[in-house]
Amino acid sequence: MIYVVELPHEGDPSAWFAFDAEDFFRKVAAADPLDEWEIHDVTTARELLDLVGHDGEPDAAREAFPGICSLGDEHGWDTDLYRADHQLGRGAYQPEPVSVEAACEAALRARVAADSAQGPLRDVRIYWSDPEAVLATETIEPFYEQANGWRALHALREQLLALEVVAEN
């Protein structure tokens, strides 16, 4: 399981979980201003040409779609290209893999800002496993020592109790 604790600028902190990377992606994407394919996508330069409606050989698309053709020339037309706008920048593709988890983490971190006008969250914590989340409730973390941090810790503990990861003492 993956656990997320959100500390908003306004209102009470919350904790939620995802069963796996796919569930994590679905839940992050549901509250993100970007489209799913902007948060995380894997495609090829050839598939990008298909998406923009080009039929035929890539050479015939060079004038209309120079950026896509540049990707195909540089990395190969059938090489997997990863997109994760919160992590790589708007519209950037790269051949180095970007995991769904890393893209989702970047999307959550993009919601963190110094004030509510710039982003809804003051801070966020992600725990990638049950043991990591349980340990967070048993140790002193600076995240839980800030304003309203005790409510965030309580939200995480309640989530762990509800999922029967820990037992009520």
C-alpha cells in the first residue's frame, strides 16, 4: 500500500491510501489540473505522429511536426519516450524511464507552496509501504511537529487503523 498525508494551508490534514501504482495514479490524476497523459505517459515518436493525425512515413511530416520528428531522429521512431510534466517540464519527453510512482509524487509535490494562493498544500508526505507508514507514527518526524502536524499524524494513524494495518491499543 501507498499512504499519502496532506497538510493543507486551510482545513484539517487528511490521509489516504492507494493499493498500488495504478490506483495511486488514478487518485492523483483525479485531483490534478493536468490530463492523465500529461502526468505520466509512455509513447513513441511514431505514435505521436499518429495522435496528431499524420498517416504515412515520418519524412512527410517534418515540416508540419518538426518537434516530433526531432524526437524520432534523436531517439528512434519506436523507442519508448516518457512524459511526466510535473517532473520533466511541460511537454517534455525523454527515453530514460519515469515510473508512475515518481510522476505521481512530482504531481503531489507540485501542489505544495508557501501560501494558499500558489498551491493548496503546505506539505505532503508519501509512505511507500505499510511498515514505512507505521514507523512514521512511532518516530518523531519534523513533518508532524509543524502547525497542525498532530492532526496529520492522527489522520495517518486513523487510516492505518481503518485498514487494519495496526490495532487499536
